[in-house]
Amino acid sequence: MNYDIDVKKVRINCYRQSKIAGEFMLQLRVPGSLIDAKHLTMVQEVAQKWGNGTFHVGMRQTLNIPGIKYPYIEEVNKYIKEYIREVEVEECDVDMEVNDAGYPTIGARNIMACIGNSHCIKANVNTHQLAKKIEKIVFPSHYHIKLSVAGCPNDCAKAQFNDFGVIGVARMIYHPERCIGCGGCVKACEHHATRVLSLNSQGKIDKDICCCVGCGECVLVCPTSAWTRNPKKFYRVTIGGRSGKQYPRMGKMFLNWIDEEALLQVFSNWEKFSAWVMDYKPQYLHGGHLIDRAGYHKFKELILDGVNLNPECLVAEEIYWAESEQRANIHLKPLSQHKKVGPQAIS
């Protein structure tokens, strides 16, 4: 059956076009990747009643339901109204009207997050709580941004491959009177982190503070609590990371040791920056491309406008991008054409 479908309009409504004509996949947002398990019965109902009976965990931690035929979209939108109300308005305090029309926009994209310190022993911050606070600021908007929150520098959430990556870091407090000089923290830093700790002649710890990444490995291994985390929460922010066919790249550090209050002020400027870059005409362009278009210094000027940075916060003076080479045929050759090395070549 043929349908007169405005694919762009349906996409804005959080439906993705299928390779099968007239079918779409609904992407339910899960800000911070944590919801009440009761919602899974709703997902099952939609999948079995209107979809093709399958369910996909989206790469951005959305709940995806494929196989929904176009004539059913209006009916599905009505059914998911209470899910949107609970997840967006009640849990994230998003200022938006919830009606039978479903999601008002696909932007900003679903905020990703690892499990954070609600469970993980290595995490420095509660990723879900932060993600919900950011959701309130950036959603809904026709200006796009991809964002991920990681609880520690292990970056299980792949924050460095997003327009904005937020990584929880901790300031460590050393209590020398508790230290027994076992060297456990030195070994942990050497094996898992940046090798900034050393044991001095007095049997105490010296630290090169310039290169500490705030991971907390020293805290985890210390048997006497000679290392503790500063209770104040800090974050590292990377920008401009992305995948893609042309120019994939990791994000670069923009801010380090920023506190939560200042961080939320930064995200409050995102829509203003995006609107300026695109002359107040929203397009489906993600944040990294907008930063490239504006240039780092203009981006920094606009995104930090009016932000009260905490005294500990450091800001990148310059950022130099290194694009990944995707034109593989330039550098790759069949093995038979490679120059021989080793004993055969020498002889």
C-alpha cells in the first residue's frame, strides 16, 4: 500500500524510516538511560500490537520499536503520552506540553549515561541525576546536540565521541597521618592511570598534581582511607567528538574541574549558540559541526557568556583537531605490493 508520507515530519516526531516502505521505528527517549522497569510493559505492548514484535536497545540508549506502519503512528502517539509525561515532565521537570501528538521534536538527542555512582564503585558522580538536569535545559529543541555523561575517566559512556562529553572527575584529599606507606596507590596509578604518584623517602606519597585525571583509583585501593574524594563534584567537558563516514574524531578537552552549577549554565547557552551559527533557522546539524563552522574562539565566547566559572575550572586556550583518515585506498595496498622487511629483504 502506498502512503503520502512526509518523512522529515515523522522523523521530528521521533520515528525513523525503515528500509521497508511505509514502516517506521519509534525511538523512546530515556534521558540518562535509567527508567522505572514498569515502562517495559508499555514497550512490549507497542511492539506486539503495532510493531513487528521485536525491540531494539538503541545505540543512544533509546528504547526502539521497529515495524510500526505509518497509519498506526497517530494511535501509537496517543498510547505513549503517559510515558512521555512521566519520563520528561515528572522525572526531568522538562517544560513542555504533553498531548496526543507524541514527541514535539527529535532534538536534542537522547542524553546517554553510564550507570554512575548509584552502582559503580569507580564512578565519581551520579550520572542519572545530572543527565535529567541537563535534559530540562536542552529538550525539547529543534537545535540538535549529542551528549553523553560518564561517571569517571574510564568513559564507558563514550562521552568523547559526542558533541559534548561530560566526565565525572574527583579532587583527591591526601591524609598523611593515615598513610602507612604501603604503596598501593602508587601501583594503582601506575597500572590504571597517569603515574602521578610516588613514594618518598619518608614513606609518604608525593603527587604531580598537574597530570592527575581525577579517576579515584588511589581512593579505591587505600586500606587506611589516606586518600578520600573531595565531596564537591567536578566534571571534565570534551567537545566536537563524532563518528561518521567523512571525519570521525575524538572530542578535545574544553573544560576541566568545572562544578555542576557552572556546567548547567554552559548548557543553558547551547541553543543561543546554535541559533547564532545557523542564523536562527534550525537544521538537522549536530553540535560538532556547528563548533567547526563558528570556530573554537567564537564558540568559547558564546557558550561561556554569563557563565560563573568556579575558581578551580580550567578552560582550553586553543583546540587543534586531528581528523581520522577514512580514505583507506590512499594508504592501503594488497599484501603482495608491500615492501619486504626482515631477513629476506636484507639478503
